[in-house]
Amino acid sequence: MRKQTLWLKRATKMIAYVLVCLPYFVVTAFAQDFYLESPDKQVSTRVDVSSDGIYYQLSYKNKSVINPSRLGFRIKDQPALAGGFMVTDAQSSEYQQSWQPLWGEQQEINNQYNQLVLYLTETQGLKRQLTIYFRLFDDGLGFRYEFPRQDNLTEFAITEELTEFAMADNFQSWWIPAYRDQRYEYQYLKSALSSVDVAHTPLLMENDELAVAIHEAALIDYASMTLRMITDNHKTLVADLVPWADGTKVYTQAPMKTPWRTIQIADKAVELINSNLILNLNEPAELTAKPDWIKPGKYMGIWWEMHIGEKSWSPGKSQGATTKRAMEYIDFAAQHDIDGVLVEGWNRGWEGEWWQRKPTFIFDQPVAGFDIKAVSDYAKAKGVEIIGHHETAAGIQHYEAQMDDAFAYYQKLGIHSVKMGYVGTRLDGNEWHHGQFMVRHFQKVVETAAKYQVMVNAHETIKDTGLRRTYPNLMTRECVRGMEYNGGSPDRGNLPNHTVIIPFTRGLAGPTDFTPGIFNFDYQKNRPNNRVPTTLAKQLALYVTLYSPLQMAADLPENYMNQPAFQFIDDVPADWAKSIALDGAVGEYLVVARQDKSSDDWYLGAISNEKQRDVNVELNFLPKGKTFKAVIYRDAKKTHWKTNPEAIEIITQRVQSDDLLKLTLKPGGGAAIRFVAL
Amino acid sequence: MRKQTLWLKRATKMIAYVLVCLPYFVVTAFAQDFYLESPDKQVSTRVDVSSDGIYYQLSYKNKSVINPSRLGFRIKDQPALAGGFMVTDAQSSEYQQSWQPLWGEQQEINNQYNQLVLYLTETQGLKRQLTIYFRLFDDGLGFRYEFPRQDNLTEFAITEELTEFAMADNFQSWWIPAYRDQRYEYQYLKSALSSVDVAHTPLLMENDELAVAIHEAALIDYASMTLRMITDNHKTLVADLVPWADGTKVYTQAPMKTPWRTIQIADKAVELINSNLILNLNEPAELTAKPDWIKPGKYMGIWWEMHIGEKSWSPGKSQGATTKRAMEYIDFAAQHDIDGVLVEGWNRGWEGEWWQRKPTFIFDQPVAGFDIKAVSDYAKAKGVEIIGHHETAAGIQHYEAQMDDAFAYYQKLGIHSVKMGYVGTRLDGNEWHHGQFMVRHFQKVVETAAKYQVMVNAHETIKDTGLRRTYPNLMTRECVRGMEYNGGSPDRGNLPNHTVIIPFTRGLAGPTDFTPGIFNFDYQKNRPNNRVPTTLAKQLALYVTLYSPLQMAADLPENYMNQPAFQFIDDVPADWAKSIALDGAVGEYLVVARQDKSSDDWYLGAISNEKQRDVNVELNFLPKGKTFKAVIYRDAKKTHWKTNPEAIEIITQRVQSDDLLKLTLKPGGGAAIRFVAL
């Protein structure tokens, strides 16, 4: 077997694409092998193309992470596109460039990778072509397929993507199951990899040497990838694309590029939170400056009072969306640093059990009792944004027929933000939420919203794959079992460890509209069995540990009044210059620091699961020699999420970057800190 | 609503059935309610019978554990048997008696409960009758249904058992999934209850107040109960009986009693290990004394060398089962306190990939190269038992046709023990391993084995439900992901926490043939990626923490030679006078003490997961004032399951019951102690 190795020279400093084209043409009856290293040489991949098929493998620090794993496709009414290839050309290149997201966790992101592009042609039969891109970063691998324009593959249907991930260890894994009715809204399972059945991504795995997460980037006009365990060895995961109702995975035509399959790697799981690999694999936005209608910020809304049974989405006696109530929210927001007010149930069609029937929503007519013009004028006068709401109840046809008008209606009212909803088990009664059908639809939503200058915050939609880089009005999404489950859910709600798992799993995909900020833990009048399983200090800490550019203060205005702790929510920004996950262990604890984008202030959030623990935080993320006033919101001596969640201490002290801060997090507790630059 | 409460008087001391019959006859149009307390009044149940249906609920220390939950059935070609009942009679009674198992974890077991029997008749239509027995113990509830002899329910098919378990909290749960091809052989999932899909029992749940496990007792001629989450609330589990291939759950005829549904409760999960509720709900054996052919003991066998690729089950060059090799095992066993020697692959039919085809096994003909007569004669001369092997490869018809002859053949050879196997994904190609089909078959096996004086150790069979009390030749079973997965499994094997989960979950069902005792951690020649994820000291500790009356020393004789640590395996018994789970947390650590049945010696096992930890063991289980020589097998300073598993220290010290022993368990480590009565 002849081995062909591409050793990539390291460039000293590059500021744009540098293509080191190595024209390649090799004929061998047996195999063609390629080798690629990350810029820091710690991550490496090997690709073998032989008559058997295409196989890649991945190593980190000279240990195998992914053993040889198959690549390819099954195509409807054609032979599989998986073997019998010849590499007709191979190109390697290095890339390094920093870029500035319009908003996000970081003001500047370094995008540095080594790339290998393999141009494959079948040697026999249809002689179809396939191109595969491998990008190796210091924090992992991304690879994608491209179907070039060609005669024997024009319009076609993918019946199976054969991409495998033959994991090299029986990793401890953290996952949510795919193909269940609650979409992504499950608490995470922790198990040996060998016990995984079929999981959504990001799938997090760790052993005592490293942590690895599989996900995807730039999911456009394709089906979402879930990972199914191959049961003959219980260690190889295979891409299981969420199908259309007819069983087809993807309808497409060449030329076409698939989403990137991503494998993020770090020594420890907490370091994965600092990875920008997903964003780096998405295309830059065409915008170069942030339009003024795209604004990260905080919002409140008529919402939690429905979840705790005080109000209803339905019109009538207990109607939540009233002009008066909206104005109360606007008043509170205007008096505080809250940018927007959401009104759920404002439009017509919410009568009764709206989630049980074909949707009846009308998206440009307010319900009786809610004067949208008066409310949006009032908001404008007070300097507060109104956040619209498009709940589709999973009725896509019904919604799309009105979509353009619905966004135009918001634009006319000066509304620049919408919360989307897709409550239901199947779209239009028969399509999964995570197939190409939803991906196409949601793309349409984002583009239509942009046309009418509206930011999107989507619930129950397709998972995040970093498209916010390309479409910067795509702000945040739910796609997680959020705070709402602590309100009205009959299963009593989330466990205390849930929010300590999310940043390591769901959070790797992108911004999470979890909706923190519950201050009143005593809402059991209508919900005798439900609880918010945190302390008040942990609620504050979530504003730092859970990233979202639209961050809700989810409780009612009454519950925030006369609460000194609300000052932290007033202060905390939703857009950051820097973000650093400092320390943590999945499901146990997490400490995150972020620097405000519009000041020199820093913020820190530390959270624990159901256990009390001490965390020692080195403040060396602060600039050296500079003094900060640390305003610390922490659990009190007897604070406990179950028996005494509200007890909080607010203390102030001066700190510098060489200080060590010892924080005691009580059971279900946390700490939130603002470091004011002096 | 009229409430009828049965307060049960506590009897002072009873030695046999005491029936306090309270003849009951109540007519009300609305509801009949019954209340029952455990002997210590800490556990209580309420049963409501109304036109709606039959509902029970369960409380522990005045907190709800199970909210009102439905009882009943769907019957083929009849209306559901679930509502419209009248309680025509209700009987309550108290019971207390100690009994002596022929072998087991305890020499004496206290069986004390309060019982309520409800006799139900439909008020309309078919007027069918149903009787329900509730037994409330200090450690939980058992209830079962009885279909009395009646005109309108004779031969019938159950299409659904409607029994619900509406859990009162979103418990942290430990479970394995049902309806997967590897039967029970999965590593456990840890998740919020709300993320459970469909689980086998025992299902363990815990919160910070209590631990609860759902299982069943006395599963005879019925389908195994799995627990499926109802997705409209994600907290109610419903009995999901494993169906026949035709979809029917149970074929039966009145009179008939179902298995007991069991709910074990304790303050902490570790206390559940001490519960005898499952055994107490099984019928006593008809035997009053232990026949001499039923003998708990230790065994070795030609087995692990196949799993690590040194030998093969197939006849020929690498054949494991040879006369010579068997005699080597017999020699070693005879020189040590090992009672039996298993020979896998001894019979005809193992050629090639036997698990891939219809079974070809012949159960009374040895393979060429294995002289069974010579081997069993040799064993007899050396005082060692031979353990037979019936691998069916899930071919039930093929096996049953030979079964009687096969056991007679063993009896003739003086073989009194058999290991059964049912490798395969479906029985006879189409039946699940856990439906009524297997339950019926396995009952036949146990009864046939008894007829020929053979003890049964079954792998891949139906889960344990305590039937060893009734059938004392039913010794132990696998029904777990055992040691074998550390040998040849392509997924690299079990994680270090696996053996720290099993006693809290699978172990609650009964004896587990996990097969501990691997001393040679360096078997990577043929298995480069596999590992036994423990230290040597932990291997020893497993003999105490994992209960089995037939306990394997799984490694090869060569690997035990010149190993001082083997002394512990020589010494440790397989039958106990007392067993106490002292301390532990699921998946974290466990400390168990047991007293030898044939001496005054005690044994202790302490095990940890992948983390190092110190455990402090109070020795107050030892008799007061008596001095013991503690022979301690413990991890050395630098022992680590991954890098240095063999390092072990054996030290001896004198202890008494008021001593506190501090044990340091290294990562993946443990400690094993023999307390020799002086």
C-alpha cells in the first residue's frame, strides 16, 4: 500500500486565504492516503480512499479519538456513492484570519485552520464526482461533502448519509434522545457511549484524557443529523438524517454542499465551551456593520404568568395579553435597563386548547382587549421595544400563507423582534421538526424577517448550527428544556443539575433562550408540585453562564420590585467583548467570566448542581494592575434551593487580577459578580 | 364521598398467618376508599374504587411517593377490566413470620406485612370479578391481581395491563432501556425521570428525601413488566408487558394470579439493597431442608480465554474445551477452595459463527477432543464439581426437544450444575427474551433441572423476580452487562462506575453472575482496546459487593498462580448468615459487609467508581467485645485502574466492633477484608 502524506508548512502570519495548491493526480489500484494536521499539530486526521470506500480517522495528542470511519451516501435509484473512487485532485491550504462578529460572546474571533480538499471520481459506472473538505482547527475537525455539477447526478434524493464516527473509547456521554415528541426538550441522559441509542447533537463525550463533541455547522436546505449507535459494536455512531414523512432524507440537486460535520476536542469538557469552531465554519454575513435594528438586549414579557397558571393565552377573563398589562411591563422596563417587552397571546386565534387543533392564528390582528397600536406607541414613547410573537402551533402552511404580511405588519408598527413558536409533535401533522422540511421553512423565516428588519428568537425550531454568523438577525433560540418546565409542567420541572449540563451540551450549538430570572419561588398556588430548582443567586448567575443575545428577565414585574438583587439584571449586558469558561465539570458546576462589550466591566457567573461546593476563582482574566469593585451576589449561609432559595447576600469588595476569590455555592446555588472597572 | 378506613391493629408477636377478617360490604354510588399502613406506619397506601376505575397511591413518611395511579387490564374481545367495579368484600390481615432460606444473603428473613384484599365485581355487563392483594411492608408495597374462576372470564388474552405508577417527583433515575437487542446487557443511564422512555425493572429513583425502586416478584406464566413513560405528563410510568410476536401480552385462564408489582422504599438508595421484600413475596419452597446437590459455591471455567481471544468455542485448532485444559482447571480448583469447573463449548454444534445461524447444538454429545466421561471422573476423584453448559443460541424449539435427555445425561455423569445461555436477539427468531414465551420456557427449564437434580445459572434469560425462594435450584443469573464485555466487546467494555451501579439496580432483583476475579489486566495481545476498568483490590471486593450463590473466579488458572491476593477468593464464601449494605451512593461507591454462614468470620467489600475516595467504615456490625484478625486487601499508594491496576497491599491488623476503619479507594479501586474470628 502506497502512502501519500500531505505535510502542511506552517505560515507565519496570514491575513486572508492562502491556497497552497498541490495539483495531485495519482493512480493506484489499492489506496490513496492523506494526512492533515491542525496548526498546533495536536489534532490530526488521516483519510484513506480505496476501492472499499472513503475512511477518515481523527487523533488528538497522538491518541485516536475516532477510528477509521466511513464516508459516503446512498442515493435513490442509483448505486451507493461510497466506494470505487479515485482521488483526481487534492488541495491543501492554510488559513488564518480574525473576524469580528456583529454581536456575540467575543468581539474578535480567530479563524485558523489547515484544509484538505479531495476531489473524487468513481472509476467505473456512473463516474460520479464527490468533493470532500476537511478543515483541521486546534480545537477540532470540520468536514463537509460537495456534490459538484455533473451529468449523472443532477436532481437526486439522499436516502442515507453513511458518515460514521467510530469512537475510540466507550466515553461517558451526555445526550438527549432523538425521534421523540418533545423535540429537544429533554433533560440530559448520562450514560456510557455504548448505551446511546439515537441522539441529537451536540453529543458530548468525555473520558479522563479528553472531551469531544459531535455536532454540525451551517445546516441549510438539508436534514438535521442525529447519531445512531450501530448495534453490532456499540461504539460506532452513524449519521441518521431526520427523514421527510416519505422516508427520504434529503431532496437536492448538484451543485450542493452539505452542512459541516464537526468534532470539537479539548482536554476538558469546560474548554469546549470556549471553542469557536462552529461559527468559524459558517459563512460570513454580507453585512459589514451592524444595522441599528439588530440589537442584543434584555427583555421581559407576558409569559411566565401563563406558565404558573395566573393568566392564560386564551382571550377572555384570564387573558394575559391586555393593553393594561403590557403597559405595566413597559413601565417597568423603561424604569430599568430592560430593552424589550414580549407579549404572548396578543393576536387572534388563541382560544381554548390551541395546541390540540389545526392552527387558527391570525398574525396581523390583535385579540380583543389588546390595542397593539396603543401599546407599541406607548413603548416607543418610553424607549422600549415591543417583541412580537408568531406561534405557529406547528402549522407551517397556515403560517407561511401569512408570513410576509405578518412581518410587514410588525415593521409598520416599529417592531424589530419576534419570538417564534412551533409547539406540536409534527409539522403540518406529519413532518418531524428536524428534517429538511423545517430547515427550509426556518431559513425562509429568517430571510423574510431580515427583509422586514426583524430579529428572530425561535422556540421549538431546528437546532442552532452557527448560522447567526451568516444571518445576524437570527439571534437566539430555545431548542432546550427551558425554564417553562419549572412552571406548568406536570413532571414538576427540571432537576438542579439541568442548567449545569446545558452549557456543555446544547450550549455548544449556540445562544440559548432558556429564560432565567425567576425571583419569586412561591408560585405554588396553582402549581403545587412545581419548583424552580435553584437559589436566587443562581438565577442571577445564569445570565452569565447561559449565553443568549436576547436574554429574558422571565418573572413578573411585581416580583422584581423592591428586590436589590434585580440590580444585577439591570447591569448585566447581553453582548460581550470576551467570554471565558474558566472551570467546571458537566452536571456538577460551572464558572464563566465575560467582559462587557460597551465598558471595561467584567461579569462572572458560578453555578452548582444540587450539591454545595466551594469554588476558587483566580481573577487573572481581569487586566493586570487594574482595580475593580466586585459586587458579589451570593447564597447566604442557610440558602438552599429547596427550603430557602431567596436568601441572598450582596457584598462589595475591591479586587485585582492576582486575587483568588473563594465562592461557596449552596445546594442548587450560585454566585453572580459584576466587576466594575474603577 | 364516603371514606372507609381500615386501621390495622398491630399484633405483638405472630408466628403464622393471622387473618383478621373484616367482612365488608358497602354500597355507594360514588366511591369506596381503603387505607392501609405498614407495620411501622411509615408506609401507607390508599385505594379508591369508583365508577371511574381503581386507583392506588403510596406515601412514605407522610410524603406522596406515588400519586393516584390506575389499576386494571384490557382484555381481548371484551371491554376493559378497569372500571365500573363494586367492592363486594375487603379483608385485612397482619402477618409476621421469620423464615430460613436454604441459601442466600441472610440466614433468617423477617416477613412482616399488613395485607388488604379487595374483591371486586363489575356492577354491569359481564359482571366480571377481579381480586387485588396489597401487602404493605416497612420497606415498601407489593400488590398483585387475581382473576378468580368465573363464567365470563375463562380462557382469555390480556392485551394491556393498565397498572400505573404516577411518580410524585421528577426523581433522578437509573435505568436500562427495554426493547433493545442486547437484552439487559446495557450500562445504566442516569437521567431525570422525565427523560425515561421505556425501562426494564428494577428501575431505581431517588431524590434528596428517599429512594424508590419498582420491580416485580414471582413472575410465573406471565409477561415481564417494563415501564413506559406516558408522554402527556412525563412523570407517570405505565406497565408495558413485553408482548408475544403477535402483539398479545399474556395468554391465560382464570383462576390466575399475576406477579406482584413491587415498590421498595427507603431513606437512601443503599438501604434498598438490604430489603427482602421481593423474596418475601415469593412462595416458600416445598423443600424444608437443602438437598445435598444444591450447593452455593465458587467456580472457575473454560470461558475467559475465549473472551480475550486466546481460545475459541469452535472445535479445531484453538478449541477451548479440551480434556487436558479441563483437567488443568480441575487440578487448580482441587488445590484451592474452588467448588466447580465450567466447560463452555464442550458439546457438539459450536462450529464457526454459531450465533449467526439456526442452532446446531447437540446437548448429549461431546465435541472431539473433549472426553466428558474422563473429565467428570477426574473431577469426581479430585472432589470438584463439573458445571455443564446449555447454550441454546435462542433456539428454544431446538433446545426443548433435547432438554429432558440433556439433563438426564448430566445426572448420569454426576453433574449437578448447568450454565444456560440464550445468546440472540429473538427467541426462535421472533419472540422477545422477556415475554411470556421465555417465562414459560425458563420455568420448564428450572423444573426439569430440579427433576434431574441440577442447579441452574442462566445467562440472557428473564430477569430475577425472587423465584429462587420457591425453586431453590434456581441459583443465579446474568441478566446484566457482565465482565465478558471487558473481554471481547468491540465497545471497549464497561466504565469504572458500572459495578457501583449494579448492586443498586439489577442487584435488587437477585443474585448476579457478573463473574469477577480478573487478576491479569494485560490481555491486550488480541484485545488491544479492551480493559478491565478496576484495580485488583476492587476485583476482590466484588465478591462481597455483588451477591451470587455461584460466584465465578473468572480468570485463567495461570493468572492466579503465585498470587497472594488469590487467598481472598479461596477464603470468601458464597453463602451467608448475614448481609448488610453499610454505606454507598449509586454509581459512586458502596460498602457491604457479610457474615459467613459456616463460621464466625465476616467479610467486607468497598468499591469506588473512577474517582479516588476515602471511606470510613464503622465496624459495629461485628459482635461486641470480640476480637477479629482483619486481613485487608487494599489499593497501594500508586494504584490506578488505568495505569497500575495490579498494585495491591495485603495487611493484617486486629480490630473490634468499636473500631473505625479508614479505607482509601484509589481511582477504579476498592478494598476487600476478611475478618477472622479469633
